[in-house]
Amino acid sequence: MINIDLDGKKGIVFGVANHRSIAWAISQKLLDAGAEVTIAYQNERFKSGVEKLTEGYGNATIEECDVSSDDSITNLFSNLKNKYENLDFLVHSIAFAPREDLSGEFDEISRENFNIALEISSFSLITLVNNATKLMNNGGSILALTFQASQSVYPGYNIMGVAKAALENEVKQLAAEYGSREIRVNALSPGPMDTLAARGIHGFIDMKKIHAAKAPLKRNITHDEVGNAALFLCSDLATGITGTILPVDAGYHIMAV
């Protein structure tokens, strides 16, 4: 049982698609800790599913937001300002690349698809932070989700490795920019997990097996473990941590082979 009290804290989580989403595991931890959480879903297709997930949580609300639309983002944060006045945390768990670019040869990606992957997976963090920090009057925590493919080649991950590398650099740039306001910017780097997005990665099952075999803990990680790490970084227990990429991967990242 993790005893972190977020009573009185208010924030928003991006990236919940279904019950397997890492963003949902994080949302549950934040909600159970007493925070008021707005969960942003992409479009009407996901609304009913997110509504079902949040049933029973009186401290959860949902809002639509398409991060590829400036108008949608502006509308969302206008609603948040009216609802909360002050924001304490933001979780960015958004990534997308066209399915055909998660297999095949890396150098065959089109200019259009490259731009789509970087806009949704990386640039979105910048524009969301730009809006959210205007509501972070008492400091706050911003958390992104990345993957070790930002540093090493994972066959099949392709363009998403580039997107995650960009995302991690943004975390450091934003941490430096907002540190004077006591706004912390960090990222979690989980090992491979069963999510809707992971199903589109060629060779994902083999990736999981290799991680479990080589990691010091000799297993894959769980959604619960990632949620706990996120809860810590969003809490006041982590006020001295910023600009950090924290691996939650059963120790896989320390192994040379």
C-alpha cells in the first residue's frame, strides 16, 4: 500500500485510451491518493470507454482534447481554468506513429509520417506545458512517458525511437526553463508493457521476453509499478527532482548485453 496523500491537488492526465493504458494506471494512483484529476481523451471514439473507467471516482472528470489541434488545446485549458483555477500536475502519456512505420525499413518513412509521429509524440508536450504552466501558480509537476529506444535501437520501434529522443530532450529543456518557478519536469521510462499501442510494434512479444530474461529482477514490470513511480514524482516527496529520466524497467537499462 502506497501512502501518499494528494488531497487538495489538482491535475490532468493525457493518454487514457482503455484499461490497459499506462495513463490509466497512473490516473488510478492519483485518484486513489485523493487528487482531483481531469482525464483528457482524444475524441468521441474514446469517450464512452473513459466514462466507464472513471465511474465510481467522484474526484475524476473527463475532457476531450485532440493535441494536434490548437483550438482543442485552448478550449481544454480554458475549461480547466474555470474548474480548478490552479493546476498542480500534468501527465503526458501520448505517442502515435502510423502503423506502417512501426515495421519495415527505417529509411522508408515518409516526410508526412515523420512529422505526424514527432508532432503527436513530442511537440505535444511543449504546447501542453506552455498552457499548463500558466495555471501552475504554486509550482507543480510535469511528467512524460518515454522508452529506452530513445537511446538504443529496438527493431520495429523505428520512428518512435526518434520521437522519444526528442521528448527526452524536451524534458530537460523545459526543466531548465521552469525550475525557477518550482515547476518540475521529469519522465518515466518503463520497460515494455501490454498496451493498445504496443500491439502495433513489430516483434513486441520478443521484446518483452528479452527484457524479462536480461533484467536483474528477471521479469517484466507491471502497470502498478509505473503508476507508483508516477505518483511519487507528482507528489511533494519529489520536490528536489527535475530534468530526470527515471527507468522503471526491472533494471534492464544497466545491463550491457
